[in-house]
Amino acid sequence: MPAQVPIPGQPVRGSKSGKPIMALFDLLGRSWALGVLWQLSEGGLTFRALQDRCEMVSPTVLNRRLKELSASGLVARGEDGYALTEAGQELYALLRPFGPWAQSWAAMLNGMDRD
Amino acid sequence: MPAQVPIPGQPVRGSKSGKPIMALFDLLGRSWALGVLWQLSEGGLTFRALQDRCEMVSPTVLNRRLKELSASGLVARGEDGYALTEAGQELYALLRPFGPWAQSWAAMLNGMDRD
DNA sequence: TATATTTGCTACCCAAAGCGTAGCGAATCT
DNA sequence: AGATTCGCTACGCTTTGGGTAGCAAATATA
């Protein structure tokens, strides 16, 4: 049985109720899911290109994530490889502020326990 | 060797460069990390209460996530159990819009391939 | 004070997910 | 034709996650 894709409305890892937010967290809480969305934000990438951008992802996992993200309507394969769908772009828009926030978070962490 | 906590600036799962966003994605891309932040948004919860809210989390994993999130300065233990730190609340603020978005995403998915 | 309950875990062990490497068939370049 | 690139899949190993049991400390109860 192949890996299950979390679909809102159906029980998923971590939620019998299948609440959409839990299905989403299940989907995004898998290795490289967030990273893939992030890398695809600037435009379509081929499988290999994506693999290169994500330095340490194995083709096995990348392929699994791409299938899941496709089944969830966030990513689709087009002319220029894999790209975000409209929904994927919406989600990325929500994700984008994480970039700058991560910067200040890093600064804070360095300040509090470095040296 | 205990589980490694992704710290920005140091190589993490998925990034030799240790880019903050990658460290963050590594941290959040683990089972229940997002769910825990979500559940703690409304106030502090004891370990057991948190465990109940997250219906299907084992104490093993919950404890691991809490340690990681604590080490990352997003969660801390206080009077009333575990609670979001200031940084955790900032991150939650970025996360909150995912709730409504997940709703419309669910609606879209049901519309496109159900029946 | 003794007992019972709750809390915050840890140990243990099995299952699932992830990783690394190799490589294959199809398409594209030379 | 030969070489390279592309999108994967197979395989075996390591890491992570999950389920259950249970323990020591704190708190409630008698």
C-alpha cells in the first residue's frame, strides 16, 4: 500500500476528525514538503533541478512528496517541470513571511545561547 | 545520540548551509510540531492535556517535539504547563491564516475530485 | 498519615518513513 | 550511433514515529 495522502475530511495521521487544518499539517509536516513548496515559488523546476536545489533529498522522498503535493492540488507538472498550482501559490503566499521571520528567529537564538 | 535539534546557522536535515528558513522547515517538518504550536495557541496546557488534544500522539514523540521546540525558543514550560514563548506566538500569528485557508482548500479538493 | 490519583515523563520494541546508491527506460543532445 | 539528461524505481540500511507499560514526584483525598 502506497503512502497515504492526507485528504481533508478523512481521518489522517493525527486527527480522526479530518479537520482541514490537521490534514494540512499532516501533509506539510513531512520531510521536504515545505522545502519543495519554497523552492518552487520562483517558477517551475524539473525533477533533477528540484533535487539539486534541495541538496539533501533523495529521489525516493522527493518523488513521494511530489505525488502527495500533486494529489493535494498544490503542485502540478507542466511544460517546465513541476510548478505550484494556484492553490500552491496561495499557500506559498502564506508561507513567504516565514522567511524574514526565520532570520530574526535565528538572530534571537544566536543572541540567547551562542558563546 | 539524541535527536538533533535544527539550529539556524548549523547544517540541518536538508541544508548544509543552515539557512534559517531551512532550519525552521526542518523543525516544523516533523510530526506534530505544527500541531503542537496550534494547540498551544489558546494558552498553556499540561503535558497530559496536550496529549489529549492531539488525539493520536504518543508521549514519546510529544516529549521529543516539546524538547525541540523548547530548545528552539518557541515553547517553554511555565506555571500552567507548556506555553508558547513570545517567538512562538509570533510564529503562530504567521500560522493562523493557515486555518481558514485549509478550509477553502478542503472545499476545493472536494469540489474537484469527489464523486 | 496513608492511599489514590494525576502528572511528566522514560524504556522498550516494532512499524513506518527517510536516506544513499545504483541503475533503468525514454527523451534529447552531439 | 553514442553520450547525456531526465524522471523516476529498487534495494538495503538508518532514523523516526507509534503503542504500551510503567515509574518517580507532586497533588489530591481519606
